[in-house]
Amino acid sequence: MSFSVMLEQLCGGMLKSMEIFFLTLLFSLPLGLLIAFGRMSKNIVLRTVIKVYISVMRGTPLMLQLLVVYFGPYYLFGMSIGGSYRFTAIILGFSLNYAAYFAEIYRSGIASMPVGQYEAAQVLGYGKAQRFVRIIFPQVVKRILPSVTNEVITLVKDTSLSFSLAYAEMFTIAKQIAAAQTNFMPFVVAAVFYYVFNLAVAVVMETLEKKLSYYH
Amino acid sequence: MNLLEMNHIVKEFDGLEVIKDISISVKEGEILSIIGPSGSGKSTLLRCATMLERINGGEIRYLGERAAYLGGDGKPVYPKGQEAKRIRSYFGLVFQNFNLFPHYSVIKNIVDAPIKVQKRARQEVYEEARALLKKMGLSDKENAYPCQLSGGQCQRVAIARALALNPKILFFDEPTSALDPELTGEVLRVIRSLADLKITMVIVTHEMAFAREISDRVIFMDKGKIVLEGKPEDVFDADHTRIREFLGRYQRG
Ligand SMILES: Nc1ncnc2c1ncn2[C@@H]1O[C@H](COP(=O)(O)OP(=O)(O)O)[C@@H](O)[C@H]1O
Ligand SMILES: [Mg+2]
């Protein structure tokens, strides 16, 4: 296999990895906020269910969760799996897992807001929703950005766990080529890819933090 | 008709009564100062009036409209929806520590609620806000952020923010207590200028000379009760042990 063919295959894998990355963020960031609301709910049943959910998602290996999401429907309901469900399962598994982590980040960010901000908004007549959207959440975003950055960087590397469902993203392909060609090169390319991807992520997050540094 | 009426207000925290059957009323255009030792319940009383705390007894009326009262089950009843919104629009509150929105510029702090809550026209609200800033002596700070201002400037912005909603009555909870001594003057000056405009105000303060000069009426509170109430000179010059003791601490310090 020529280097260019190898590179071409690896590039296909990179795109898939990036797809997993972006879709996971797209779903888990809003879902995490919803879960955070559930976690802070006045309803004790909801609050407890969410608490257990978060604890399980954070307390078991992501790889195991991916396997459960993928094979679960077959073992539990005898549904046929495979085909396009492989990709769905990966996005679902990643999103459910990362949403749990983001939920805890949102929650601590919201809890860290001074009560005076709520009170000022209330006296000024803001409704609950307006108060959250206009006053609280923008400040929470700034507070949690460093923690979110950590998770996002972990996510870049975690996308490689998709190999456990034999999904053809970067890491799976690199492993396949390396085994077939007894060639170490694919791993080097993979390492460079993850590293550069993370550098880019770091730059984006830093820019975001700078943008929000107009106040403190 | 009284603009504000608080009748037989009781407020307890964890079974401990902090406000013990207090009644006050404020007429339109009146300036009422509340003085008293720390922990006597002054802030709690203002927080009850501004619905930041739920009362455990009594009733609150704005312009005769019931803003809070005790229901048949002994639980406080507060209006909801549009009614609540209307009653809230009657009052504004200036906090001890300003509570400006740090992510908004000075002007945005002032215009946001009138535009987003009261749904007033942008243009008009901005013009009014700029006029307010001018009155506060902060025209050049329009685009600054609260973190770039001094405490005195922050408090003046907070006053402008409250005024922008055109409340009928403005509450102040120790507006100068968080400020360095050299910055209190500028805030007191602004409050005095509001008094000249006949804006109804209830001011909790430790600035005794200021309270004496500005108020139509003064209330001296201690341990959750009103001890004395009357014209400034009647309260400040009263031959009453508790107030003499209280004022003595200020004269010595
Ligand atoms: N949220 C609260 N929970 C419990 N106790 C409180 C709370 N707020 C105030 N108190 C108590 O109520 C009393 C009156 O407090 P406050 O109204 O702040 O007094 P002041 O403003 O006159 O200094 C104090 O003893 C204070 O500890
Ligand atoms: Mg107080």
C-alpha cells in the first residue's frame, strides 16, 4: 500500500472522527443543560433519578456504555442492529456520557452565581426564563469555560473509543492498516492528527475565553 | 391614599421572628429613613416590601392593591402573572453591594429591563438612560463595564438602573455602606437630588446626618420592632435610652 493511499484512508477516518466530535458536542451541550436543570429540580424523584444517571455515566467506562448502547437493543428487545445504527449508537453513547459531565459543570457554574444577581433581576421585573437567559447563563458560560475546555479536549481523544464498535473512524482505520501492513506509520499519523486537532481546539477555546474577558 | 402600606408584618427565619408585627406606611413624595443597629431587621423589612422575602404574617399594599397577604391556610399569598408584574413595577431597590450585571456595559445595565421587561421603545429608553447618566455625572462611562468603575460610580449606575423603570417608590438598603468613606458623598448627593424631584423613597442608612437632613420621617428599629417614629428632630433628639445609646455609638465613632 502506497503512502498516499494510506493517507487517503486515514483522512477518511479523520473526517469521521471529527463528525463524531462535532455531533457529540452539538447534542451533549444542550442536553447537559437540561440534565443540570433536572439535577437542580425541586421534584425529588426527578432530582434523584438524574443524580443516579449522572453517577452511573461518570462511574462506568465510556467504552462499556458504547457497547451497551449498541448491543442493548438486540439483547433486550431482539431488535436488529448494525448498518446505520452503528453510527447512531456512537453518537448516542457519546452524547449521553458527555451530557452527564457537562451537566455537572453547568450545575456548579450555576450554583456559583451570587444570589444578588438573581435578586437584582427579580426586582427589575425579569421573569424566570428571561432572568436565566439574559443575566445568569451568559455569566455561567464564562465561569465554566475552562472546565468545558478540559472536557472538549478529552472528547477529541475519546472519539478513538469508537473502535470498540468497529466504526471506521481515525483510530480504527489506523489500527487496521497498521495490522495489515505491519507498518507503524499509521499510528504516527494518528498521533499527529489527534494532537493537531487538540491544538486547534485549544486555540478556539482560548479565543472564546479572550472574547469573554472584557469583564470579570 | 398611601403609596405603600405594610400592616402587621411578621417575618421569621427558621422559627425565629426577625420582624415582629411592624406596620409602616409611606405617602407619595415622602422620604422615610430607617435607622437602627445592625441585625435589627432593616434589610429584611425592605426585602419583604420588595418581595425578595415571603412574609409570615400581615399584608403589603401598594396604592391600595394587595401585594401580599396571609391566605386562609396561614400561607402567604402573592399575586401571579400580569398582576405580579404590575405590582413589581411600582417599586425599585438599590442594594448595598449594587448587584450590577457585570457582563453588561453601563448603558446596557440601564436599558435592558425597560426594553426587555417593559417592552418600551429602544430609542426612547436609550435617550432616557443617557439623560439619567448625565444626571448621575456618568455620561463618559456609558460604554464602560462595571468592573472598570469605582464603588461610588457603580452605585450611581445602580440608582440609574432602578430609576429607568420609573418606579413609584425607590428603596435603598444602606446604599453607601459598601463604599470607601471618600466615595459616599457622591452617592448621597445623587440621592439628595432625587429628593428634590419628590421621588418617594425609603432609605435604610447609617448616615445619620444625611438621614436627618433628607427625611420627612424617621423610623428607629431595634430587635425587629419599631422603637420610635416621627419627624427627624423628634427621633434624633428624643430622650430615649435606646436611641441615645445607638446614636452615641455613631458620635463616638
Ligand atoms: N436569610 C436569612 N436566614 C436566616 N436569618 C436571617 C436571614 N436574613 C436575615 N437573618 C437574620 O435576621 C436578622 C435581621 O437581619 P437584617 O434584616 O439583615 O438586619 P439589618 O439589615 O437591620 O442589619 C438578623 O439576626 C439576621 O441574622
Ligand atoms: Mg442590613
